[in-house]
Amino acid sequence: MITLHPEVQEALNNNQAVVALESTIISHGMPYPQNVQTAREVEDIIREHGAVPATIAILDGSIKVGLSDDELEMLGSHKDVLKVSIRDLPYVTAMKRNGATTVASTMRIAHRAGISVFVTGGLGGVHRGAETTFDVSADLTEFTLSNVAVISAGVKSILDIGLTLEKLETLGVPVIGYGTPEFPAFYSRASGFKVPMQLDTPTDIARVMKDKWALDLVGGLSIANPIPLEDEIPASTIDPHIEKALQEAHEKGIKGKDVTPFLLSRIAEITAGQSLKSNIALVKNNAHLGAQIAVEFAKL
Ligand code: PSU
Ligand code: MN
């Protein structure tokens, strides 16, 4: 039920580097047309490093690994694209709908397709107040099931970063800081929380991936790559805006899968586009790293 783009299929057959990309970031994470432009630029960055990009989405019920330019455009501009996490997959395929995949569902599909590296912006995690709402992203549990290294800029402080790291520890997920001892907070380089391990080269990260799976330690790795200094919004600047957006979400009664998209778009409005600029910069930064890791991993 999974259709691989011929270029992706060929790269996998020849043991060449392939990098998976998610599509919720395009359809529900950024406004049109910046979303489509960013998706294209991210694919270009991956190619510049000698890897093949494979954006994952569901079109008319068909699971696609690797999209054409028209398909990217459609995904970014149409209104009827659903946000598809693990639980939604069979509904969207059976009902022949269009869907954008989250970190969790992209990991699962990438794993099934034989892709080991996946680049995104931010992970879902344990939401603030989860002790009463139980809102913990399915992204976290997916790390116990799919053998994929996920490159992100950490998690936003719309989440409870400390609890998210605790949960990842319980699930046995290696959390690796790339060139940093600290887990990054998406818009900001610092979060105040340490990573359990720091690695400084794509080669070392590829080695850890190889040994994790050679040891039959099933599941993913979280590679946390801080936003570049020139693009960051310091926590002291962004945190009050995040608080405001969280408060509004609460007042409007926004729940479940709608929470993350609402917060992202409200924060972009409140910061007059500054958060969107940072978001785009960090995704591109992750694409550079992910492509290098994929190239190194293919050599092993
Ligand atoms: N974090 C971001 N941007 C995003 C997302 C998370 O900074 O676009 C998306 C990802 O697709 C992630 C999903 O998998 O939100 C998590 O949603 P939820 O919290 O409903 O599980
Ligand atoms: Mn959620």
C-alpha cells in the first residue's frame, strides 16, 4: 500500500542515502506559500549533500514516499488535507482522503520503506498540563517501534520539556545533542535541560545508529540540533508569546490534534512572522545535518 517514487526506490536499491521528510509541517505547521517554498528548499539542500529527499504524504488514499512538485503544491495549498497521525492512517487510506503525516506516522512509513534518517522541525511531546489532559503526542511512543533517526531542533516550550525528556528516557530512546550538552527548545538554543549524550560529527551519529540496531534495540533515535545562533529567538523573548497563545487555546477549548497547529499559527501572528522565519531556518539547518548523517550511514 506504499508507493515509492522511482528516484527513491532506485536510491534504496543502490544503498544510497535517502532522507525522509514529514508533511504536517507543510500543511498544518506553516502558512501558504512559505510552506511549499520551504519544502522545496529543504529538498534542494538534501540533494546538495548527495542524498535523495523523500517527502511522505497520503494522496487520494495512497501512501506516497517521495512527491512530485505538483503534489507538494497541492499538499501545501488545499484546505482538505487531514493531519494524519498513527491512529488516522487506515481511515485516510480506506476513505481515499488526502493526508499530511506527523512525525509518528512519517517514522512508521519511513521504517516500512527502509529509510533510516528523517528530518523535521520539532517533535511532539508531553504537553504542559498533561497530568490532567493526558495530551502526550503519539510521536513519543513511535520511537519504540520504528528504526529511524529523527533530526529535530528539540521541542517547543509549548510543551513540558522536562517531562518530554523523562518520557523519552522511560521509552529507551537515545537523545543525542549535536554539538551541544543541552536539549534545544526549537526557537531557542537553550532549554535548561541537559541531553544524556552529546556527539559532534555526523559520522559518530551514524555509528551510534548502526550499533543501536545491530544490538537489536528496536526503535528510533532523537538527534537534537539547535537552531543557528543568528536565527534564534531567545527564550526570554518567545516565552511570554507562547504563554499568551497557550492561554488563548485554553479559553477557546482547543483540544487534541488541533492544539499544535493552533499554537504554531498564533505564535507566528503574535510575533509578526518572526517565529515563522526561525521555524524555516531551523528546518533547513536540520536538512543539512540529516543529509550528512544519511550519507555517512549509507557508507556503514
Ligand atoms: N512541532 C512543530 N511543528 C510541527 C509539529 C510539531 O514545531 O509542525 C507537528 C509535527 O508533525 C508533529 C505534530 O508530529 O505536530 C505533533 O502533533 P501532536 O502534538 O498533535 O501529536
Ligand atoms: Mn496531542
